[in-house]
Amino acid sequence: MQRKLWHRTILRSFLLTFAVVLVYLLIFIYIMQYEQQYVHANLVDGTYWVMTTITTVGYGDIVFTSSAGKFFSIVVQLSGIPVVFGLLFNLLISPLLEKNIRPSMPVKISGNPSDHIIICGYNSLIETLVEELKENKVSYVLIEEEENVVKDLLKKDIEAVQGNLSDEETFRNVYVEKASFVIVNRSDEVNANIILTVRTISDVNIIVIVEDRANKKYMKYAGATSVISPKELFGRFIARKAADPFLRRLTGTTEFFNGVSIVELPIYPKSPLLNKTIKEAAIRNRTGASLVGMWKRGVLSFDVNPDDVIKDNSVLLAVGTTSQLSELRNLTQQSR
């Protein structure tokens, strides 16, 4: 869409420039006839004079002698500055130079992948998920629209491409028809557009992370296979905590792919993690699971600080294998 808009802008600019040159050419011929310089009152000399004057070259071999002609020459010279440097330079020369000097962002994954995971939207939750995918050697690609974000992801050795998430071509470039599933992790409004875009070209499984649980049904209507609502999961955990505080089974997990799931785990009164900072808890070292978020005072935050303190009303959002999450589950419940 952006490319089409740019092409339209270029076309309008050229048409405007052509119209200006044509008007100047007709005025040139008229003034030359007025000054009785009939030898120059033709299309060839007129085009030559207009182009040399509008580009401020002005060889001086064809000149006006009347005041009207001299005034017209000044107008053409002054208008040449915005025409040449405003239209030609900014719309054509600058983009070409910038394209050749600045390295282009990848817009398509190489090879012929299959059973890979496509991720739309990046945050700390996805960052940890990507780490798990790498450890399990699962092929993936992350799509982002902002060039700076893609550049940062590539520096972190994360497979990423740049593309418009509402453009079918973006998903064709990442072989969505061969993917195992798509994870959609943007705002609810953008999520719905992404789902509709993917559904027009593929029946791949789509997992959507929604901000507002009230929008779950709309995501389903759009074509989502599975919808995850952190707030709804939180409510289930609170209910389960109240109903069975000594439950030892690992429940409420949502599987992202074979063997790796995400789950929310409440902190129980006798947990050894209670009143410790995230750094002191050393969850990754002790269980192998990765902490990607934490509920604090009823608010889910994906920006977990190592100095954040785990309290009795905290709920941990973690990613890992079933055994890793089970270890963490035991750690959130067991006695000191």
C-alpha cells in the first residue's frame, strides 16, 4: 500500500512538472513572437530555453529583450528551485541514494520452510518464547512493521522480517501456508485485522493474545483458532487457589507448541519465593522455566525487573516444558 502511494505521488509530481513546463513553453513562444524573434519561436528552442532556465543553468544564447520577457525569465528561474530541488531531488534522487547507502531490512525468509511458527508482535513474553524455540530448535520468524524494531531484533540474533501486518504479501513472504501456527500479539484491534488477513490466504492455526477478555468472541468470529486472555486466566487461578490451596497438579497451561507451554502460578503463603526479589528467586536456574510476566496488584506486567519483590498476591507468568513448569509449581506452593 505504501509503495502504491509513493508511486502515485511520483506520478502526480511528474504530471505537475510537465504541466508547468508546457505552460512556460507556450508563454516563451508567445513572448518571442511579441519580440519578433521568430527564429526562436518554436517547440525545440522553447523546450531548450525552459529546461536550461528552470534548472538555473541559463547558457544565455537565447534571451528576451523586453521587460515582460525578462520578468518571465525571473519567474521561471525562481520556480525552478522548488521544482528541481523539491520534487526531483526529494522524490527521486534522495530515496535512491538512501536505498543504496542504507541496508534494506529483510522482508522475506530464505529457503523453503515448513512447520515453522510465525509471530506477530514483540515484547518480553515473546522474547522468552523465542528463547524456548531456539533451545528446542523450532523454526520461527517474527514480523514487525517498524524498521528500528527489526534492526534491534536482528542484532539480538532473532529471526525477523519487516512487513505490513495487514498486507497479504507479508504473510506470503513468510510462507504462512506452510506454517504450523501463527501467534498474534498486538492490540485487539490490530489482532483482528491480522487474523482476517491471514484467513484470506491460509487455514493455519492462529493463537491470539487479547487485552480485553470481552473481545475473545470477536477474535473467534474473525477466525482465531485459540484465544488467550491473561485476565481470564488470572481469575481462574484465583478461584482455584481459593478452592484448593494445596493442589499439586499442574493445570491451566496453554501449549504454544509441542512440549512448551505458558502458565500462571499464584504464590502461596508458605512458598520459599515469598518476599524474595526476582533475582534472588533464581527461577530459571532452579527450575529451567522462564519468567515472562507477573501480576502485581491486579495488573499484568511483561516488564519484570530483577528487583521486583514476589509477594503473597503475586502471580507468576512462566514459559517452559511440563516438567519445568511442574518444578516451578511445586516451588510456589511448598513450605520453606
